Amino acid sequence: MTINIKQCTLEDLHMLQEISYETFNETFKHQNSPENMNAYLERAFNSKQLEKELSNISSQFYIVYFDNEIAGYLKVNTHDAQSEEMGNESLEIERIYIKNKFQKLGLGKYLLNKAMEIALERNKKKIWLGVWEKNENAIVFYKKMGFVQTGAHSFYMGDEEQTDFIMTKSLL
């Protein structure tokens, strides 16, 4: 079992787009209408949007490989790239997406630890994320990793407003 991680560049855009569609669809299609899923996937993961995100110096993407196969990815944000105003002492984990066939292998923990390592290297005092209130497995995982719910915000899946819990972990 070999786990490797690689920071994404613009050359990885199409690979990132494919894994984004695949992992988001696998995780959420059974709980959302096809219309709302398609609207969200097209808005969030179109080439222009991903190119914009990859070009933002306050955002970084990391692809994780399991035995040389793409298994998922991590996206972190600082400063004004954060999806909520959390200040310059915070790092946001915007996405930890793992393909279904690679779940339960420790990759989520591996990517979360990578995000904490990045935050500490950049002298951040806290790390935070938004997680859908109905994503019970993820909520349990984040609590186990030391995150606590500190708020909530709206997330739009197509035309449906959903609630994401904001979960935070202090790094002091």
C-alpha cells in the first residue's frame, strides 16, 4: 500500500475536473435531484471555474494517489479565497473528496493531516470546513479528528438551499 500526494497545477485541470465530478456524484447523487446535481456540477466544476480556482494563489489542490491510482483530492483556502470570512489566522478545508472504492483506507485522515500541516507551516491558528448536515459519516469523522461545530451556513445545490455545519479545530 503506497500513498502519495501531488500538488495540482493548471496542467491537471481536466484530471481534477473528472475526479471532482466522480467523487461529488458518488457521494451526493442519491440524496439530491438529478436536476440540482447537474446544475451544481456544471457550476462548480466547469473548466473555467476550476481554472480560476487553480490560478488563485490563496487556494491549493492536492491529488492523493493510492498504489499509483488517483483516489481523491484536497482543496484548501486562505485569506480571501475562504468561502466564509474567517480571517487571516484561518485555513479552510473546502474539499476532501475520496472515490468510493478508496474510502475506509485512511485517505481522508491523510488529507486532513496534510491540511493541518499546511496550516501550521503558514502559522494559522485554526482550521475549519463546511460539511452538509446530512453527511453523517463525515461529521462523525471530523468530530473524531477534533473538530467542533461552531456555526452553519447555506449551501446551494442547484436551486435547493441546504445547510452546512461549520466545524472548526484550534491548532494552538
